[in-house]
Amino acid sequence: MKSPSATLSLPRFRLHLRPIRMAEVGFLVFLAVVMGLPLLFLLSGSFNLAAPGKPAVYGFGNWQRAFTDPGTLSALWMSFLLSVVRLIPAMILSVMFAWLIARTDMPGGRFIESACWIAYFVPDFPLVLAWILLLDPNFGFLNSLAKSLPFVEGPIFNPYGFLGIVWVHTSTGGIWFKVMLLVPVFRRLGATLEEAARVAGANTTAMLWRITLPVLSPMILAVAVLSFIRGLQSFNTELLLGTPVGIYVYSTKIYDYLQREPRAYGEATALGSVFLFVLAILLFFYWRYLSGNKKFTVVTGQGYSTLRVKLGRWRYAALAGCLLYVAVMMLLPLAFLVIGSFMRRYGFFNIASPFTLNHWYNLLADPIFLVALKNSLIIASVTAIGGILLYSALAYLLVSRRTITAPVLESLCWVPHVLPGILLSLGVLWLFLATPLRFFLYGTVWGIAFALILADSPVTTQAFKAGLLQLGADLEESARVSGASWAYAYRRILLPLLAPIAAAVGLMNFGSALTSISTPVLLYSHQSRPLAILLLEYSFTGELERAAALGLLITLIIGSMMLIARKLGLQLSRSD
Amino acid sequence: MKRVIMFMYMLVGFSTAWAQTKASDKEWAAVVDAAKKEGKVVVAGSPDPVMRNDVIPKFTARFGIPVEFVAGRSSQIVSRVQTERGSGIYSIDIYLAGPDTSANELYNDKLIDPLKPLIVMPEVADGSKWKTGKVWFADPQEQFIARAFSGVATWLFINTDHVKPEEVRHVKDLLNPKWRGKISTEDPTTTGAGANMAARLYYQVGEEYVKNLYVDQKTVRTRERRQMTDWLARGTQPICLNCREDDVRPLVKEGFKILEIFEISGVPSTINGSPWMLSLANKAPHPKAAQVFANWILSKEGLETYARGYGSATLRTDIDESFLNPGNVPKKGVKYFDDTEWKWIVTGRHENRDKVWQLLKAR
């Protein structure tokens, strides 16, 4: 005799297999074309030794040149060290922040979360300059303050060097991105497990260590992998703070090849392949860790409680700690950035009448500005919505365990994260031009949005995947037993539960689309130039103050979107 | 009788010249009419406030032809163009590119067409308007790449609050231990102005000098030009090898005591074709509009607009140069090292730059 569950599951299998398989094949083809083809173009190009425009000659010369270049290996080691050293404290802090915001009764969580969002989207270049103004051993504001102390002789801060780079990274990108991704999944964690631990006599630390972190580990690990690879690719801060003291990182080497004339994309791709290798290793361990059954389910159909952990008198101490961190790491340099946008010359307080409104006036009066603003808003909106629709469905497929190509699909999703932005842009450019896509995507805002959606795939898919891993299959099954169709159950059960994650990644992708430079740089045209490219042009021509004003304006737009999202009910910081 | 014949000759000559002028005026007018019908011109170049704020509005006001300016790093623009062409797309009309890109990529990769036959605007075609007696084409065939500027390059900038001009009169003065850690340069280990200067020094002064200057003197490197200019103004690194004149000018206006030094003993002074060289894309989508733009940018109005904004000496004879730093204008009778000379760009600079990279990267 068949068990009731088997009787129920058989028709579901029959009903679901065909659409799931069709979706799987559809995604496989789509991702193979849009992610795999550009990668293939780049890899095959890296073996082409002929000059651009000349008939191809294949060989290993580019790879050999790239890896025997003096300094390549030491730069790789430096990138690795920097990435590890800043990842460990940043992960610990981010998990603490996310836990305090989402799982405890710490007051002011909404403010702290909003601050993380705003901090993430402040442009990093002027922010690094702000840190230089604060910490420079010769003229830094904090060193000048410190010198007034009786026991201080020389400068005590110095941003130029290894520790300076780690410190500034913690401010510019450090924990903000991680907190943004972790808070929604922390919030989704039902309190039932924590309450059970409490009843069993566990204190808060044991509960956090034995219950909360293990069940949320898929997202924590995904964020760690994303951050580690992002750390390896980072080079803006290192250019400003490392080059003067002879610290070169791996991405600087790639950047050098990309700027060379004639261009050396072959060598750049060869060096970039190291990221693929690192990713393959990390993904192997990540998949092994995730293999298992229902390990991470925290939302089931058997009751759901979101009671928060009571911190008692420590709640104010926790708030004070968070506020101090936000004040030092975000508000202090941000204040300098805001002031800088109103200064005749950024950071020069000793010139006659140092303040002016000219940079803001010049920005708003720039005839390109309004067109670029409109383009950016279209691109960002399409990117945010497109990313949510595409990757929530893909994540559902990956988590459903009914696909036979999940590792391939997931690997393809990670491709954009391991390609330096300009190489991704080049790959997409090849894709557009080699296919009929060029007739309606090349040079348009839609084409840029398409490329940005591709670039967002690792973060968005992992965020949805982690969210879906938290949901028990019984939620969907009980709806199906009650007669709901798959689409109805998906719309009424899964999507509302995923809404906080969708809102978070949607806003994140919206913000990234507004600030991304490397992805659209080869794809925009005169008509589709976005704000980020305008910002690049200002920076390139040394108009730093106008760039700072534009950067702040972009941050304001993202802040406004966050408020609108809240008004519309996509609450980011309040659990139901 | 002789006088009558002379008079007749002059009359014929004058009439011919007048007739030619009328003919070229007509030809120019026809080109402008055709250009207007094409609707726009697409110009690729470095992001440049002078281009965006002054040159494009003036051109559009003059001819009613909108300019689409594709701004970006040369390497990115050329990548894009190469990829587009692989798919049969031709989107660019005009390139305003640096010497390296113009010679080693646009010309070498055959992305450009001869421009010389299209120079028809009377005041541009008129050789007397040019210091070189004609429009200077820098390429070996003298057809493709027009050079419109030739100014004396800045050797270095000093902050006179910290460095007296007499302390850096000779190239070897920079090796004075007093300046250890006090000199800034654009990173010479990557493509750019820093590497170009190091290559020139390697060629002109020698390997030992380059080692002494960049390694032993602990010359501070950066890839961010704004950082160098700020160091110069604050006196942190009061000697700057690769600061840009257009970056420094606002600081001088603010009262910072910054001196631009064009000549220094021990090395020849240098001239270059900065900020750009002009070329015409082949299979340009708007050939007539491209022709109008190319002619106009070489005209008095076009070049003067650019020169005033950028602060660089042009090759035209009819542009008032009083707005320039006198040191920027080449002096007659002085033998300069031409940093934009074809052979140097195509081979000499690369060979010497590679040697510099070997020397510096090994350390």
C-alpha cells in the first residue's frame, strides 16, 4: 500500500517535472549564452597572440607573460593577505550588527540598518580622500588634534600602508554590504529554535553560537565568499593608499594590462583566471557544506515566532557600540565628503573663502546631467525588477533539488563575480555584437540594464537561495494539499515570505546600477550615458568636487528609494 | 614696359588666387550643406571639460550640427571600436586621441582614413596660417594624423615655499639627498605620463640616473593626478614631476606659490603635441560632418577655443598667445626634444619604457 505522502507526491512530481525541467533547460541555455559565452570569448581571446584586428594566432604567450611579470606573485600574495585580514573582523562585526538589528531588542536598529545602506552607496573614491584628510601624517585632521595632547609627539595615524588600507576598507566597503545581505535572513529566522535553546538552559552566547549562526550559515558563508573574492579584486583604495608606499595588489596588475596601449586583454584575462580558480575551490567547499537535508530550514508550516532576544541592560551598550562604529566609520568621512562638495578645493580650508555652491550649480547646470539622470533611473529600475524576477526563479530552481544541472547553473551564476568589471563589459559587448541582440540592446539603456542584471547574478541568486533554504517544503506542500496551484502557492506563500530579501536585493541592485562604472563603460552611447559614467568623466578630468556632489546626489536618490520602499510596505527593518 | 608686364602678372596672380579662394569657399559651403544633412558628428576623445563646455557648444552654434562626444580612456574607446568593427558597426567619425593611441593603435590598426585631402576650409588650407607652413601631419605618409599643438612641456612643478628655483636648475639637483621622499611622480611602472618621462630620462640621461631618481630618492608614486597636485600645494612633496598644468592653474589662482619649470640644465627641453592629435575614422558614418568638424577644430576659432581652455600652444600663426605661460611657447632657434615625434612614439619610447619597467619592477 502506498503511503499518503507518496500518493500525494506522485501527481506533484508529474505535474511539476515538466515545467521545472523546461525552466531548467531555459535557464541553462540563457545562462550558458549570457554568462558562458562572454567567458569563453575572453578565455579564447587570452590565447590569441595576434595584434587586435589581425588574424588569430594561438599560443600561451599571454599567460606566460602575465605570470612571469616581476611582481605578479607578490601582488597576488598581498591581495590575499589584505582580503583575509579585512574579511575576518568585518565578518564578525557584520554578523554581530545583523544579529543585534534583527534578532535582539536593541533600540535604534532601523537607524543603524539605514546607515549601513547609505554608507554602502557613498562613492568610495572621495571617501578615501576624506580618510587621507583625516589621517595623513603631515596634514591629517586627527593627527593635528592628537598633536595637541601633551604625551603625543609625532603623528599617530598613517593611512598609507597595510593597516591604513585595511582600516579605510572597513569604512568604505567593510561591513555595510554584508549587513545589508545578512539582516533579512536573520530577520526571517523563527524564534522557535532560540526559545527551545533558552528552555534547555542555553545563554545568549551559546544560543548565538550553537543555534543562530549554524542555521544561517548558508548566507553567512555566501557573503564571506562574495566578500573574499571582492576583496581580491579591490584596487581603488590600494591605488591611493598603497602605491605611494610601494604596495601593489593583484588587481592593479590586471588594471595595468587593461590600460596598456596596445591593449593586453589576453594577459588581463590570464591573471583574472586566478579568481575563477579561487572561486572553484570556495564553491566546492560551500556545496559540500550545504549538502544535507533541511539543515537550514527555519520557517515551516508548524508555527512561526519572531520574538527577539532580550539583552536587558546591554541593549543600550550594544546601541552605543553600533553608533560609535557608524559615527567613526561612516559619519566622520561622510561629513568631510559633504563639506568637500561645497569647497572650492576639496580639503583646503586655508584658502581665501574656501566654500562655494559652484560645484552643485555646475553639476545641475550641466546639459548632460538631466539626460544622464533619466537614463540612470530607467537602468536602475529595470535592473532591480529584472534581477528580482529572474534570480528569485533561478534560486527556487536551485533550492528545489529537482534539477539535475544545479552545479552548472550555480557556477554560471558566479561568473560575473570573478570577472573584473571591464572584462565583463567587454564580454557582454562581444555577446551583443555577435548576436542579433545588437539591434535592440547595443548602446541603449536596456542593454546596460541587461549587463547589470547579469553582473548582479551572484549576490541576488545567493540572497534568494539563502532565503529559500530557510523555508520548509511543508509551507508549499500544505498549500498544494489545500488545492492551491503551484503558481498560486508561489505567489501567496513564497513571495510574501521572500519580500524582505527581494526588497533588500532589489534596492541593492538599484543602488549598484546607479553607481556601477566598469560594467556600462563599453556599452553606453551618447544617448544612454548614465550618471556613473558622468561621475567617471568628472573624476578623470580632476573635477573632484563636482564628482563628490554627484556622488552625494546618487546616495540621496538611493536613500529616497529606501524611504519609498518602506512607505510601500517593503519594510526592511521591521519583522512581522 | 617692364612695369606693365609686372602689373599684368600681379593682376593674373591675384585673380587666380581670388578665383581659387572663391572656389574653395564654394567647396567649403557645399561640404557644410552636406554635413548639415547628415545630422550629427560623433567625436571620440578623452573626457574633457574644455571639449564639453566650450568646443562642442561653439561648433554646434556655428554650424547647427550636434556633436555626440564619446568620452573615455583611449584604450577603452579603441577596444570598443575594434569590437564594433568586427561586427560591421562603424560609429565614430573623428578621433581626438593622444599620440600613443593615434600612432600605435588608430594608425597601426588601420582604423583611420587620410585626412589631408579633406582639408578644404580656406583658413585651414592656407599654409601661411601655420607655423610649419602647412597643416602638420605626423604620420610617415603625412596624410592621416594632424598635429595642431606644439608646446614646451613642463619639466616639473615646485612649491616655492619649500623649494627655491635655484635649487633645481640642473637635472642632477633632483638627486640631492635633501629631496629624498619629497618628489612625486605618476607611477612610472604603468602606462602613462610617469612612464613616458622615465623613458625619456632613461634615453637622455641614462639608467643610473633613473635608478637614482626613482629608487634611491624614494620618489613617491601615485596613479591619481589629483593626489600629486594636492601634495604639491601642501608641500608634502613640493617637487612634482608629472602634475598637469590644467590641474595646477586653479591652485596658482588661489595664491599657492607654485612655479612651472620648462627648462632644466642637463637635458634638452621637450615639446609635445598635447592634448590631442586629430584623425578621421574610416567608414565614418557621417563623413561630411566629420570633415566639417575636422576643418573647424583646426581653424582659428576651433583651436583658439581649445587652447584657451587647456592652456597649450597651437601651431597656428593667427592665435594670440598672450594668455599662455611664456615658457609654454617654443622659442626660435632652440633645439627641443620632440616627445611626439613619430619614431620616438612608435619605437623609442616603448623600448626605453620596457627597460625602465625592468629596472623598477625588479626592485
